[in-house]
Amino acid sequence: MKILRKILLELGFPINAAMIFEKILVVSKDKIDYKSLILKSSMKDAFNWLREIGVILIQTSANGNINIIPIHPVILSRSLFSRECWKFVFHQNQINTLSLDKRYHLQKYKRYCDNLETLLLKNWDKFQWAKISDQDIVYIPQEDTSTILAENILSAHQEIQGIVIPDWLPNIALVWESLVEKMRHGVEYKRISDELTWIAFGYEINKRDILEAGVNLKIQIREKIPEKFFLIDDKKCLIFSPICKNNKFNMEMTLVSNPFIINAQQQKFKEIWNKSLDALVLLKYSKKLRKEYINKIEKEKQGIKEFLMGLYDYGVFYDKIAISQKDIVELKRKSLVRYYSNSKSKLLPNIHDEILRQF
């Protein structure tokens, strides 16, 4: 397994995280001593790092045994590459626009991701991993939400239905690559988002999701979406826990396989879906609004214009150009930007009122 560790290190795994992941793969699951893995603080940090990026998840059985379950190799390799790509570009088809050294770096990183996938798949069927609990209702802590959601998405055969509203999952690459994998194999993904998510994802990201990835997307006003959940075929439902303040949802989740609850959630999704706006209509309007926004910022300095167009096209994901607090104050005074939330950590183009007029 020296090859595995070398690949993991080349992919940016901390040395202790690579050692832990290697041990999880080569040691029989019923012989892994969870406590020994995190006995030292350095190993605990590495273990939490693996869990944070979605490489593994933890499941405690009814008898108290702790199972460590790694994510499927295909999704692991693709999500790692997406995370690395997104440091430089927002679409993988933009890689050719990068400088030679950055293109070489991503090509090399992709080779290591492919090698990791091939190496793990070669032995994957030999591993006897514990299955994610099949109880009717299972609570999922926020540390494992992205990984559990990705694993359940991979189990879909016919249709995935999801309501995507704030707050959003931290490990979005893992979930997105799982969705893309299923859409490639003919599984339909119906998504309902709110107008804030539409603005926050940006024009180019929304266009990619609809026209390139094939997401069947509809948009509804935030106040008319009471719940946030994912439905996997008619077998499972993953329901996010609400936050009392700000009408948002946190990262804790409940996995439900009870057919009566699933049927009720399907009816809720259908009701919201039928009353929502087709995203293709909103995409067409956003393209027109984009031209108006360009005209509105025409007199701004070049760096400011690039920043504002980055916000319009890529929303909260845009971090290529930083501007001063003084510039932010001035742009807010001109009503060109607004904060995504009260935390004042992310800016968005100030087009909320214009978008709302479409409903």
C-alpha cells in the first residue's frame, strides 16, 4: 500500500490523514480500534480532517460498535479533483484558459485522482463495509451530512428530488459529483431553489447546472418553501433540521425510510414544484438583466467592474478579486451590491427586487 500513501500525499492529504485512511482500507472493519486512531491529538485532527472533506463517515450501531465507512472511490476521486479545480476556475472546461503552470498542475492532479480511483476500485469488492443504517429514522450529525447525502444519492435508480435553500452544505463538491454521476446514467434530478439561492449561485453556475449538467430546476420565493429535504426514488428521504432564526436550515439531518413519511414528503415536493417558476424562464431573464447590470457599472474602475461581474456570474463562489472595505461601502451606497446575510461575509449583486418581479 506504499503506492496508495504516495498518491494520497500527492493529492494533498496530511501525512497522518493518509496513514489513517490507508489503515481503514487495509484492516478488516471489525478489527479497527476507533479509539486508538484518535488517541493522539495529531491523529484526532487528521481523522476529523478526513471526516470534514467527506472521505469517511462514522456510524454507531445499536450495540455501540463504531463503524468507519469510506466514500465510494469514483465520487472520492472526482470530488477531490473538483475541489482542486475550483481553486482556479468555476468550470472544468475553463482549464485551457489558465496559465501553463496551472494547467500542468491540474493535469498532474487529475492523473493522481484517476490512479487513486483505479487502485481503490480494483480491491473495492473485497472490502466488507458496514452498511449505512436501514432503520426507519436515523439522526445524522452535521459532520457526516454531505457524505451520507452523497452515498444515498449514489443509490438512486430513477429520480432524485431536492430542495436546495440556505444554509448550504460545506462539502458541495462531494454532493455535486454524486448528482452528476447519477444524471450521467439517466437518473433525473429535480431541484427546487429559492430566489436568494438563484442569485447566490450566480448566472454562470445556474446556466451550467441547467444546460450542461441537466438539472431540472424550478425556483420559488423563499417564504413559500417551508422545508428542506432530498428524496431518493421512493425509498429514502433526508430531512434537514430547521434553524428557528432567519428562516434557514442547518447541517444536521434525519434519514428516513418510513414509507408513510416518504409519501408525505413527496406530496409536499409536488405541491411546491407545481407552483414554482421554471428556471429556464428565469435564466433567460437573468441574461437580459446581466446586460442591464453591465450598463449600470460601466463607469466603475476596471478592477471594480471585474469584481462586480464575477459576483453576478459566480455569486458566493467568486473570490478571484478582493476589494477594499471603502469600495464595498461605496458600492452599497450606489445599490450595486448587498450582503448575502447579516454575517457580512459574502456579497451579492443587488438584483433581488428585479428577480422577485418574475414571480
